[in-house]
Amino acid sequence: MASIYQGMHRRRPGRLPMYLPRRRVRLRHLVLRIGIGLMALGVLGFLTLSALTAWFLTHPPQATDLNSRLDNDVGWLRLDVPTRDGASLAAWYGPVIDPEGTVIVSHGIASTHRDMLGKGNMLRRLGFSVFIFDFRGHGLSDPGVVTLGAREVDDLIAAVDMVVGLPGVDPRRIAVIGDSMGGAAAIMAAARDPRIAAVVSESSYARLLDTTDQSFEAFLRVPAFPFAGPVQLFARLFSGVDPGQVNPADEIGRISPRPVFVIHGESDRYVPAEVGRELYEAAGEPRVIWQPAQVGHVGAFSQRLGEYAVRVNAFLRQALGRQNRTTSAVAAS
């Protein structure tokens, strides 16, 4: 019996112990699970970074503790602009005696009115009353989602609503100067509101979706691939705006016969110089374009101050119905 029992448990030639394959299977399952977990963490991290980037784009940090030196300047009057949807915008009005016209100045994304004070003071020295404000979500205005011009155009039109009723303002002689996002808003506002008699737009995009594709990395400091698509999707979810529908190039032609001045530096690395040419070609007459060499994004004022003053002064005076000063007088101003 013992020999028979032992024979029943004798290993058969060519067969391996059963526990070795089981260990290998378990190891493979463990490696697979770890791989899937790491992939899931990678995808989650990628989507989180994309969402945070989109949130920063549509909700840039707002300097709510900003103190404006205009509040203590006797030449400026602090105002609050009510928008048509119930928000409030911080604004300042700088009147001059017997103005050549009134110019509304609009800033770019993640900027404030303080970045436009140089232009505002220059315009006042040239004889224009100036109205300067913060878009919502910026500076001292109410918080809000930033839409890169899509809804900022409504804030700008609200500013026009207030400006036309201010003392000393001729409602027939109101112009807008805008930088970047503010320039895009200026174009679209003038196309929709005939009370705007002239537009000076610097470094504006022509088509928002194209610009976010072309300048994604320069603006947001993350690589366009693979982040551009997800960031654009999240930005659309956060803002409720389809960037494919925000196209100043499709609207600028409706401003005519009111004049448009397109300024776009040839060295702009955020919005390529050819975008300025596209806007100019889409505009109706009268139209003017200036593309200064070796000038970057919204850099014409700081890098070509004298020429900027001469060109903008001449354009606004002609557009608003006053004769131009001599070049030497403007340069001296």
C-alpha cells in the first residue's frame, strides 16, 4: 500500500509545480494595476492642470486692494458705472476746458486703469477729455468672469452710456482707444454702437480662437500640445463663451464710415503682426494702419512715444471734426 500511495504522488516528467505560474500571474496583475493607476493619475493631473490654466485665464488675480492715485488728483472725478446686467465698474473722468473730444480708454486682460494712465494723461495734454475704467474682474470693478472681449464689449458700451451724459461731453465726438483685449472690445463696441465716432485699436486679435491657438504658449506659459484643446474646452465651460464666435475681423467693417486706426507692432509675439493687417483689410474706409518696427505687444506708446502722440492726435482730431495741430506743437505737448 505504501508503494502505491507514494506512486500516486510522484511528479510526472515535464510538469512544473502549480504555484510558479500563479505567482507570475499575480505579478502581472499587480504590474497592470500599477500601470493603470499611474495612467489614471497622469490623466487626472493633466486635466487638473488644464482646468487650473483655464480658470486662471478666465479669472485672473484681481487687485481688489488697489489704490488709485486718481482718487487724490483734483483733475479727475471718481465714478461708478452701472452695467446693463447689474454690475458696477470703477471709472475716472478727467475733463479739460473746451475739449477736442472725449476719449474712452480700455485696458487689456490682467491689467487695470493704472496701466493706461500714461495714455490718458497724454490725451489730456493734447486737449481731449478722458474717461478711464476697469473692466469687471479687474482692478476696482466688481468681480466677474473674464471673456477676452466677448462680454467686455458690454462693459465698454456701459461706459459709453455714462460718458454721453457727462457735463462738457459732446456725444457726437466720442472715441475709444483700446489695448489688446480692450482693443478687440473697442472694435466690437463701435461696430454695434454708432455713438462711438472713432476707434484706435492696438494689438487686438482678429479671431479669438485663432489667437489662442497661435499664441497659447506665449500667453499661458504651458505648451500648446497637448494642453491647448483641453484648456480651451475648460475656458469655454467656465465662461460660457465660444471663442470661435468672437471675431472682431467680422465686425470691423460695420464701423465704416467712422474711422478706424489699427496699431500693431511688428515684433508682437503674443498676437502676430499679420493679425493687425487682417483687421485693417477687413475694415472699411476711412482706415489707417501703423505697424512700427521692433515694437512688441501694446508697445507703441512706450517705445515710440513721440510718434504715437503725433499719429493718434492727428487721427482723433480729424475723426472728431477738429483741425489738426502742427506736428511741432503736438510733439511739444
